[in-house]
Amino acid sequence: MRPLSTVSALAWLGGFQALPVNAIQTISTVGSKFFHEDGTQYFLKGIAYQLIPDDPLVDTAQCKRDFALMAELGTNAIRVYHVDPKANHDGCMEALAAAGIYLFVDLDTFDTSINQDKPQWTHSQFERYKAVLDEFQKYNNTAGVFVGNEVINTKEGSAAAPYVLAAAHDIKSYRNEKGYRNIPVGYSAADIAELRPMLQNYLACRPDSADRLDFFSLNAYEWCGPSSYETSGYKRLQSQASDYPIPIFFSETGCNAARPRTFEDQAAIFGPEMANTWSGSMIYEWIQEANDYGLIKYGPPSGASPDKMLVQDGFPRQGEPIPVDPDFHNLKAQWARLRPTGVALSDYIKSTSSIKPASCPTSTPGGWAVDSHQPLPTLQRATSDVAAAGPNPGSGSGPDSGSRPEQLSARVTSVAPSDYHSSRAVNGASAGTRGFDRLAGGSLFLCMLIGALALWL
């Protein structure tokens, strides 16, 4: 008989899958920092990327054009606000990986986001969040997911904070149940001075790590035009985050009140003033729209007719990306000379035992309105060993019921794997160890393949 081909041997061995094409290192959180698998610290030089409302990661040809230019700019991360979990994202995610770019993706959609005015966390919301995580967890270059963007957008909105944290708790629990890698789960906050740093600390202060965010980020436009670290407000932001126990970064920045944008704030974010605390920034935004924040505009691809370009709201949404001058080149020049080295994981890990949760904020009349000690309104997802105990007092009974903190007397959640705290803990495991485990698995696979071929021959 003819020798088995590699593909046939794989099938013969019981359906083993080929090693993944996407070999880019994963990103993990350890303490207050992001790290690559090789133990080097990761700083975000990111761009907000939402060409079309539904999903910009489905047009592979457009992704390749955009991400090649982003690599020239110095980008190593993008943020996407809305995606379709049922779509095929292989082409765009491979294009990102080829350019050395990571994805931070929001889990909510236009109709599933948590509402500040009538906050709730329901099963239908949770299902949609899970669908996005299910889709993007399979890509090594998914670096993080957001459970919300500017849910709290006024100084009166703090009562929605427990629902944000409940969503984070449940999606982390689901991530662990499914055996997914520890993709960091975070939140992108509006810059509400009256609630900062109370919100920031609330989301990272609870004693159980399952009830805390893995990272926190801020949409801040305080540095506008010629300014400085002291006068812009950045010094205050730094003082409020100096001992923060989880990674923190700017999920939107790049004020355009003064033109052209020179992005001088990047020197502070990646410089000695802030780089030991902050993990970088995301610039708003890639595409030129009516708000005039774009780094590029689109022209027709070579040989294509302008009449066939996708246009929405008067602006092309695909085509050949053309840098907006001088903003694009100003950012490129800033990022080219800003190269923070950070700290090696092997050195940093020695100090993580001293990292403690943030101090929980105290509720005050007319200000922060949340009792940090109240249980979170997490969903009641009973496991088989506790289901017989009957319904949880104080919990909702309908399929979309969420429980307010004052109503919730107990919480029943699915149990994480027994070895979770020893081998998968976000703030404890070495990213390098996970890389070794993957290599060992690959070696075992090759040995089995060679043995099978030898037996067949």
C-alpha cells in the first residue's frame, strides 16, 4: 500500500488537528502588566478600528491593506467595538498576526450593552457575550476582551458599576469552564472626573480575583495640543493609578481640539513619568469620518472604480488607505522614538506577592453610590452538585432575570477547574510555562505521527 500522507496520518490517528498557522505569541496579564509568552513586557501602541458598524474583520482584502500600513505606522494592537460572532474572521485575524498586531475586542453589541439608566445583566446579554468570546478565543492574537465601553457616562451613573463587574465575573467563569486560555477581561471607562478613581478602584478591589477585572482602561482626551505632563491632567491620572494592581492603559486618546495632532502625550505615556504604571494607549481612530479623528482616508484600490467603493455617511469605508497628513506621520514619528523596554517577567514575578487589591471606595451622598461590600448581580448558573438545593433566595426566576445587589442573598456559579489556581491563575502563572506546555504538546504529537508512519510502513 502507498504510505500515508501527513493529512491521512492525522485522520488515521483519530482526528488530530494540524498545528495552528497562527503562531504569534499570546498575551497574558501578570500583576499590573501585560507580558508576551517569552517574558517580555507588552506595551500597546494601538488604533481604534471600526470601519463599518457591524464588523470590520470580515473583509480579508481590506484587512491586508490596512494592517500593512498600520505595521508601517508602528501599531501592535487594534480595538474593535462591534463584531458578528457568526462571521468568518480567519483571513483578517491571520493578516493581523502577520503584521504583529493584537486584537482587543468588545463583547457587547448595539442591543446587548449594559445601560447606565436601567442597568441589568441578563441571560440573553450573557449568551451574546459568550458567542463573541467563543469565536475569538481561538486566535492567539486576541489579547483582551471588553465587557463594556463607557457604560457609566455621567457622574450620576455609578449604580451601574456592579453590573459591569457581574458581566466580567460571569465571562471569566465561562472562560475557565470552557478551558480557554486566560484571555484578559477588562472594561473601557469614560473619563468622568467625579467618579475617578472610585470606579477604577471598585473594579479591582474585591478580595476574590474572580470578582475583579483583569485590566482597566480609560478613554481620555485631556491632553490637547501643546501641553505638558503637569498641566494636561496626566500627572493626576498617574497619581491615581500609581499602585493599581492590574494593567491600566488608555483605550482611546488623541484629542483633536488643536490641529494638527502632534500626539505629544505619547512621550509621557511611554516615558519615565508613566510607563512603569501604564501599559500604553489606543489612538482614536483609523478611518476619517465626520468627527475628523481619522489617521487615514480611502481611495480606490488599484484598477478599481470609485463607484464600487463602500460609502456610508459620505465617507468611503474601504479602498486604498491614504495617510492623513500630517497626523499620520506625526504619530509615526512619536512611536518610532518611544520604545519602552519594561521589565522582564522573570524579574517582575518576584514582586507580585506584594500586590494587593485596590482599596474599595466608600459610598458618599451625591457621589459614589455603590456599597462595595454588596454581592454582585451575577447570573445564577448552578452546577449539578448544587442544583438540588433548589432556587437561590433573592434571585430572579425568569430566563432573563438579573438580581440587584440588595436582592441577592447568595450566588451560585459554576466551578472553575480544580487546578485553575495553580496552573491558570491570571496573576500567578508564567506565560513562558504555557509556551513550554504548548511546545511539549507539539513534540508529543510529532512523535506519535512518526510512530504511526513507521508502523504503517
